[in-house]
Amino acid sequence: MKTTLLNLALAAALSAAAVAHAAPPDNDSVKISAPMAGAYKFKPQEFEEYRYAYALSNGEKMKFTQTVAHYYAQLHGQKKVEIFPVAAGEFVTQAGTRFAFRDDGDALTIDNYERLPMVAQLPPNTTVVASR
């Protein structure tokens, strides 16, 4: 009986050690979370600084619009994509494109531009800058 308990305890200890030293799975993917609703308290009137058309560095034009408390980015002639405020002057899309407005909305940087649904194939981490 004593030997059985000792063997059982030894087996449990070895199992726990094996689990603790298990190698993490090979996973090179990056997880992008959807923006959390209410994470940043944005006042709808703050968007007034950004409701303009911007000339992008790649020759395209992007317009920003608002419908009540929903905000959108739209390339000329394309469908709108909703953007979500995450910080003062910063917005993201569900896909992870980040818009950063500076200088009271006069300057704009768009990171991960290639993730916009209306954009053709571009290399990862494409950044576009703009001015109005």
C-alpha cells in the first residue's frame, strides 16, 4: 500500500513537471483584437477637427465622416469603413488600420494601410501620410 501511494505521488509529480516544461506551440501569427467599446471616452464634437478630405502621399484622397457617434474613413469612389476612437486623435478599424491625427487634424498618419478593405494588395505594415 505504501509503495502504491509512493508510485502514485511520483507519477503525479512527473506529470506536473512534464506539463511545466512543455514547449510553447510554434505560432508566428499576430492577434489583432477589435477595439473595445467604451475603452476611450470620445466626445462626438471632437471629430469636427477631422471631418475633411485628405490628400494621401500615394496620390489617393480619403474623406472622414460622422453619423451620430459612428465615424468613417472613405477612399474616393470606394465604400466607407468604420473607424473607432481609441485615444485623442487616434482611431482604428476592425482589421487593425490605425489613423493618427496631429496638429489639430492638419496632419494624418495611417499605419497598416494595406488592411483597409478597399485597398489593393500592398506589403505588410504599409504607412501612408496625408495632409489636408
